[in-house]
Amino acid sequence: MNPEKYDRSVNLLCPTCGCSDFSYEEGSDETTQIMTCASCEREFNKDELIQENSENIEEHLSEMKEEVVKDVAEELRKSLKKAFSGSKNIRFK
């Protein structure tokens, strides 16, 4: 199983205008970093922007979970089929 297959990048959107372009000012740490929407000029810190986009993030996470479960089940099925390939009493569909 290839773990890079599950890498995702989620575009964060401005909750006011839906723009995905932001400029930011460096702060002392990431939580104090001020991000400004390029379109409507609304200002957020990074945590606020992530919180505003939580529904989008959760949807991407849900899709990724489904893929992982499907791939793990397929790998397990292949592994068991290979392990019991010489047995006359056990068959896989």
C-alpha cells in the first residue's frame, strides 16, 4: 500500500466571498499570523480560517477514510488469498 496516495491538499476558502487567495503577515507563531483575503480583505488568524473551513476539511477527511478502508480490505483479501492458495477447503470469491 502506498501512503503517498492518501496525501491531500485542501484549499481554504474565505467564508465571506469564497476566494482562495490570501496574503499573510508573519507573526511570532502560526496562531498569530494574520491572513487577509485578496478579494474582500477580511482578516483572519490561521485557526479562525481553519475553523471556518471545517466542513470542507471534514468532507475531504471522510473521502480519504473511505479510500483507506477500501484499500486495506483489498490488501487483506489478497494476502489471505495468497496465504491459503494451496488449501482445498478454503475458497475466496
